[in-house]
Amino acid sequence: MLAGKRFLAAVALALVLSSQAPADTRKENIDVIIALDRSLSMENKIGAVKSWVNSFILDQLVIPGDFLTVITFYGKSDILISKEIAGDADRASAKALISGIHGNGRFTDIGNALDVLKAQLADKEKDGRQKYVLLLTDGIQEAPPSSKYWSKNGVFNHEFLANTKTIQQKGWKVMILGIGIETSAKQLAQELQGSYSEITTKLTPESLATTAGTLFGMPSIAGPLTLGAVSASGSSQVSFTLKSSGLAGDTRITVADVAVASGTRSYSSLVTAPAVITVKKDGTVPVRIPLQFPGGLPPGTSSATLTFSFSTTERFAPAQVPVTLTVQGWVQSNLVLLVPGLVVALVLIALIILLVWRLTRGRPLRFAVLVDEEPVQAETLELRAGRELYLSDNGSTFSLAPRRSARSVARFSATGGKLGLSALKADRFPKVVEFPPEARGKSFVLHTETGRHVTLKVVSRDKIAAPKAQPKPPPKEAARPVPDRRKATAAKSPQKKKAAPRVKSKERKK
């Protein structure tokens, strides 16, 4: 009865597989590997099992180009089918072989079945295709005494358990279904890092479909996975996008550790704290996990393998991914600080160069030219290194210009922070044998075109003092008119009072 339940569960797994990867929508070819226990206790249920395998795996799951492997085991293991299903003829041939299975074998040697399964996976590993491994067992080892996996209590160790971790880490789906409560299949699933479910109620097609409905659903890495460059202090990160499909609800995954192996070097315990990831049903989520490598790793780039470890039964695939490990040197790790520092240093260097240039060649020489104490130009003259000014005799006046003309008699030039003066017409400087290297503060006798001798003086100052204004003479007083002496005398002499008219005597008497 128990063996019959195991076969019904296998058929249910096949049904789930077909629902997760239907043949009418799937385009990529896969490898399907099924390990079935056909011990003697399976005899009464084998008919239903064969019907389900043929109907759901071969008729609905497998598409042309898929590779099908069926391993039957009891006290020994046999490869029943190992072929590519190219068309209807291959499908019919496989169905006929499955229909011929009988549950009549003695013992149950799971260790031997794992040997055969390991060899089949190693043979198919190079094809690079996704692999679905279906393993149905109650987890109780009952190997014959002749088996190397025989033990009194049924406990055994097998190298395939470690190998299957790598299989699952490559993204292959390992699925185990436990039947009944007296089973160690759950522990085996944990060792294999595979999906697990169990049936402890009455077996029906509906209960099998419900229990095994999510065994083939698993979050997977969608798109590229990137391992960030490792800084000199060892900090890095791994980034990827996780996609969920075929699950009944949201999934909570805990990444307990991340390890990276490159050649002979291996680094583990890179996760500073467990990373908890929640993936929505049929959704995607970006994931970024900080990593901490040992500090002071030798800089360089190499190929490596990154491996995730999980602390829960929920996990994603693949758990092992090829990556490029890049370790930065001190300069690369500190570019964020070095670039601004370099910019500041370049600015300071430019300022220093500018300052030196201004102090030496770049600073303009300021001076004035006077002829007989009269400035040739009112404004202060400036002459930079490499520039020249020409003194021209215009007959009655002198002028300075940046270009030479037929009237130019001398040239001013700035070299090494000194103002040089050289004669273009030597006869104009009759008393000069050799001009000094610095003309400022010097005076020279210049013979003009009109035959006069004038004094050419070069002074060093920021600006030419404006000639002092001559004081204006006081305004002349207007000429006073000469007074008429007679009128003046008359005006000065006192006027005599007029005598009152005399009154006649007769009038007085009256």
C-alpha cells in the first residue's frame, strides 16, 4: 500500500510538472529525469502509475527535442529510458516501456539509485539545458546486505548529496515528495537542497495535485547578476532581479551566506547579516546584498563562482552563478576622494604657475617716456614679455606705437622682467655707445629730425603725474577814471548857507 502511494505521488509530480511547463507554450528544450521505486510493495498500484506517467509526462509535458531519463530502482537500479523524444515514434516507444514496468523488486537501495542518477546528470551536464529531477521515496533506506550502502538502521552517507547541492545551485530543479509520517524524505530534501512536500491524508488525484502544486514553482534570477568591484577595504555588493513563477503566494527567502571561489582562492561568510527577500506571487523584485571581503586582497580581475546559501526551505535558482571578480587597488578604491583632490591640486598648480609667470615674464612692465620732461603719452604704458613698442619721431612731436614705421627711431621690449631700449637709427643717439639692460630710470640724448637735441627719459612709475597747473594771475583791476579836480574840490568844500532874505524896515515896524 505504501509503495502504491509512492507511485501515485510520482504521477502527481508529473502532473504538476506539466502544469508548470506546458508543452504548448514552452519553446526551450529540457531534460526530465525521473527516479521511481518499483519494489515489490508497488505491485498493486503500478497500473495507475503507468497511466499517469504516460498521460501527463509524455503526452503533455515532453515536446520534440526534450531528453527523457527514467530510472527504476529497488535492490538495484536500472536505466529504463535514456533518449531524446524527437517525435511521435519516440513518444510511443517510451510509453510502451513505461507500460511494461512491474512492481516486483526486492529491497530499496536509494544509495545505488543516487549513483545512477549522478552518472546520468554528469553525462547531461554539458548540454546546458534546464533539468527537472523527480525523486519519489519514503526516505527509508532498505539496501540488500550486498550493497555498499547497507546498514542496520538504514542510515547512509552518499557523495551525491553534496553533488546535488551543486546541481540545484546550477538552477536544476530537484523535487522530493514524502509519503506518510514515518519518513525521512524531508531530511533528504534538505540535504539535496530540493523542494519538498508530503502527503499524510487520503490519496486522491485532487489531494496529490493540491499538495504538489508548488513543487515546480521556484523564484529564479532574471537577467544578469552583477558582482560589484571589491574595494581595497573589501566592501562590495551583489545585484540581481528575482522573478517568481508557479507559486501559490508570496515567498520569503533568507540568504544566510554568500561565498565566492576564484581558482585556488575561496571566500565565505561574506554576508554581514542575513538578507531577507520577499517575492510577490508572479512578480519581480530587485535585490542588492552588501558583501564584505577580507581587506587588502591583491588587485586584479579573474573569473569566479558565486554561491548562495539559504537558512529556510524557500530558495531561488540558480544558487550558483559564474561572475567576474574585480579587486580594486588603492587608487581605484579612492577615486571619489582622489578626483576632487586632483582637481584642487591642478587648480593650485595652475595658480602657482600663473603667479610665477606674472612675477617673472607675465607681469607687465609699467613705465613712462618723457621728452624734455613732457610725457609722450598721457597714460601709463604697459609692456608684457614678448611685446614691443616703437618710438617715432613725427617732426614736431613723438609717439609710441606697437608697430614699426619709417619714422621709428627706437624700440622698447620686455625681457626677463627688464625694459630694454635699442636704437633703430643709431645716428639719433650720438652719445650712446651701448644701451643698458634696464632703460627705466635712465636718460638719453636724442637727436631729432629737425636737428634739435632733446633729452629722452624713461621713468618707472604706475602713472604719469599730470603737469602742475600754473597759478592763474589775479584779474586786473579796471582803470579808475581820473576825477575832475574841480568837481572833487567842490564836493569836498562845505557849501555856504543861503542868507535869508532881508526884510525891509517898514515891514519890521509893522
